[in-house]
Amino acid sequence: MASQKPVIVLIHGAFFAPVHYRNLIEPLRSQGYIVLSPPMATTGIDDSIAGKTYVDDVKRILESLLPYLDEGREAVVVGHSQGGIAASALTEGQTIEDRKAKGLKGGIRSVIYLTALAIPTKGASLMSMLGGTPPPIYKAEGPFYVLTEFALSNTNSDIPIPEEEQAALAKSLVHQSKASIEAPVQFTAADVTVPKTYIVCTEDKSLPASLQETLARATGCDIVRIPATHFPFLESNDSAKKVVDVIVDVAGKRWGLVSRRKYTG
């Protein structure tokens, strides 16, 4: 089984859904990868997401992933934005070494953070990293956070797409569990024991490159830099391809046997 291509697990960010990542998913599938990208338990438009946290997201992902691991397949986990929190926690007890110690086959071989929350400290949360105050792109409504008009306005340079595409995108976005933004993290990126790569998007305004670099270094990630905003998979085909290329490169490595190649994008 080890000679097979690893399964790619793509964890989407807050307010988004797997469909928004098709410019990453489809090219990976065309290269023969199985890509798992279930909708997260913390995102949606009804009360079923109320109170849900990254722990519930991990449970949702494992429902899809465990059958492959139990067959002996290996996996590469990719977390975008807030999805980085679940990407870290997903590895707990599910790495190749962890599963081998329990007499199980398969396992997670590496993690990729795509301009993501690679939180280094237990007890921290997305909200605490924001200083305890929501940014202008979303606001609280009952048990949810919902996007504001500013999030998809022309003044938000992190989604540099035509106005008509922004309108369509706005209609497709969903609510986020308030608890998921505020929940303290108990398994951090620093706790992840498999090789980690951080894709720093240098033009990101939502998560500045300087903060991305700090998180990557604090958690022991290899760093890859690409000239893109917070949503490279929406920005352009070229930016999406750069992300796909990094994922394919990481997925093709046998860590410990193959030297790691640095990117500067």
C-alpha cells in the first residue's frame, strides 16, 4: 500500500464549503489522487452547527478517512485558514507511527497549512489570536458568526475577483459556529509529530505574511512562499496551480529518505 499515492484530505476554512476549493480538488483528482473534502460540522445555515467546534470537524473527517487508513493507505492533510486547527487535531493518534504502535495499518504522513491557523499554544483560539474582538468581515448573531457586507465588498482586497463573481460567491457562503471561533485548542500544530509544510501567501491581508511566518517557525514547519492572497484557489488559475504543485510535491515525498526542497514562489 505504501507505493500508492496518499489520500489527500482537504479541510476548508470558516464560512466556506468544499465546492469553493474545486480549483484544487479537480487538478489533484486528475493526477490520480483520492481527495476527501467533507463539509465541516462547524459550517452551515441551520442550528445543527450551533456549539460545534474543531473536535466535531475532526469527527466528521474521520468518518471519511478511517476506511482508507484501515486499508493501509497513507494520507496528507491540507488545512486552509481556520481549517488548520482541525488539520492539526486530526493527526492525534492517527499518524503512521501512532497507528503502527496500536497494530493498525496506514496513517497520516504529513500536514500542509495553507495560510492557516497553525496554532502553537494550548488554550489559544482563533478569537484570542484576534485580540478577543471579531474582525470587520463577520459579526455575531445568536450561536453563529455571519459575514458582513465588507467581507465581499470591492474594498476587501483578499478576494480579488470580478464584481459579478463576488456576488455569486456571497450567495454561496454560509454561517460559522460561534463556538468554533472561540473554542480553546487542546491539540496544537506544535503537537503534530509528522512533517509539516506551511504555504505562506505573501499578499494575504486577512492573515498577514509576517504572522504566517511566525506561526510556521513556532510550530516547526518547512516554509513555502507563493505570491497570493488568502484565497489563492479563487484568485487565479496560476495561484491555484502553485498550491496544487506544493501539495503534489509533499505528497510524493518519502520523508526521511528524500531531501526537502524549499520554495520561494
